[in-house]
Amino acid sequence: MEIAILVYPSIRARKYLEYMKRHKKYPTSAIIMGSGEEEKLLRDMKAKVIKVPSKKFKNSMVYDAIKSLKEEVVIFTGGGIVPEELLELKRFIHIHPGITSEYRGSTCFYYSILKENKIGMTAMFLSNKLDCGDIINTHVYDVPNNINIDNEVDPELRADMLIRTLKENKNLVSKTLEKPGKNYYVIHPVLKHIAILKVRKNGITK
Amino acid sequence: MSYDYDGEKTYSYSEFIGEDFLRDYFNYRRGIMSRLNGISLEDYLRNYEIFKDVKSFDNCVTLSVRFLDEYEDKGDFRYLNASLKINDYLCSKGRYHNIIDTQLFWYVLSREINYIKRLCEGDDVDIWKLLF
């Protein structure tokens, strides 16, 4: 299956591209939003590159670029709410750092460390409801011994999950999320700190 | 700053900790003013079932007690998180001398401290450094 990628300038996008190159899961097209630092990496993978000088999803140039793609499936590398009109154009794969039947929202990474000392990942198609899209794949990871959670652990595990999904579910067969999990967001700094302490203590060194 | 504190028992502030500690803690919590990503505390709390029947937001401390009870019953960290945020809010909006019921306020804070201490058990952590 041919897949495109929407490159939002971020550590996560960079990590996705590095993993895709390393595992030879090349995107056939890419839309680079903003400054376009990832262009060389994409050219190395022979992807057709479209550059859009905007970092906003609600933008007519971004809309037109996505509409022009021949691929039906696009890897999403950003965060936040994706406008409805974009969701109507293509199917967007998003890697969510939590098992969506249990954990939804932006900080579930920390809550699952606090509660279970594990980190779940869900590959899903974006929908207009937060973390409620159809599920393509799930996996639960041990917590690595790295306290740089936001900038290293999160993008690394998401990138690994993306590759795992592209390898294990090549046709991207998905199923409906029957019962959405609780919504976790805006974690208090004290609880976040305790989660980081747990990573320092229990994290697994590979 | 150091305090000798037995975290397993909930003391009233006049019994044990005293006003100096409570004032320090209050001022510390004023300083945190935890981020809510641009939404109001009320909007944030609407995600919680137990907030849905709350008509007034005037008595934050009592609301915080309900969240702590819920955390104790269910072990769901979202409730402890909500209590921490309510009390940050309370401290940031008010002045120490305006707290109507200091005993109740201390009761809530000491419960929070107990739970946090338990979460850190086995870790080589100075709880007071974490909290201050």
C-alpha cells in the first residue's frame, strides 16, 4: 500500500522519518509544513515532496496539498485537533501514546507509568472525536530507562509503533473502538515528577 | 526548611504542623498555579462525573475532599490530579488569612501529602524537596 506522510516540524516527525528510512518503509509522497528541514531525508527515500510554508492545519495551502495526494492514507505527525475538512479528504494514521480503550488524552503516557509502569501505544485512524478513531494496532511497551520522556521516549516509542504497525498490518485493517477509555490530560507537575522518578527507578536499560 | 512529619496519620494543623508550615505550603502552592492549557478550572473539572452535580464553585476545599475520597476509593490518579489542581487554584486565588476553615484546608493538604508520600515509597526521595 502506498502511504504519504504529513510532516509537521517536530522531533516526532523527524523520528518517524528516521525509522521509516532505517526499516525501508518509505513514504511515496510527503507534505512538509514550515521550514522543510526533513527534505533531504525524504529525497533519500525517493518520496515526492510538496512544501507548504504554513504550520497550521487549518490552511488552504495545506488543504490543497493533501487533496492533491494520490495516496489514500497519510501518516500524521502533528498534535492537536485536525480540521474536519482534512479528515474528509484522506485517512490519517496517528500513533497515540496509550491504549485508547483505557487511556485517551495528551498525558496518558505519564498516568500509565504511574498506574502500571508500562506504556501502551495505539495506531489508529484519526476521527473527529479525541482518540476515538478506528484501531489499526496496539502494543504495550516496558518503560525504558530514560527520564527525557517528552523529547526522547515518546517520539522513539511512537516511531517504533508506526513501523511495527506497517510491518504487522500491511493492509491497515482496522476495527472500531467499542468503549473509549477515560480522558487524561493536564497532569499536575507533582504527579508528573513522580512518574519521572518511577522511570528513573524502574526503567529498563536495553 | 525541614519538618518532622509522620505521613501515616492525618493531624489537624494545630495539633502538629502549626501555622508556619501551613502558610509556607499555601504560598508554595500559590507559586505553582499549575497550567491548565488555557481552559478554566471549571471547564477542566467538567470531565469528571462528580463535578457534574456541583452547582457552585465557592467551596473548593469541600470539592477537593470529594475528589480525594474518590481517589482513595478507586485509586484513579485523575482524582488526585484534580484535587491538586483545585488546591493550587484555591491558593493562587486567595490570601492565606482569608481561608475560612484552616483546619479543613490542612486536612485536605495533609491527605494529599500522604498520598504523594505513598507514591514515592521505596524511592530515595525527600518528600519535602519534592513538595517545596
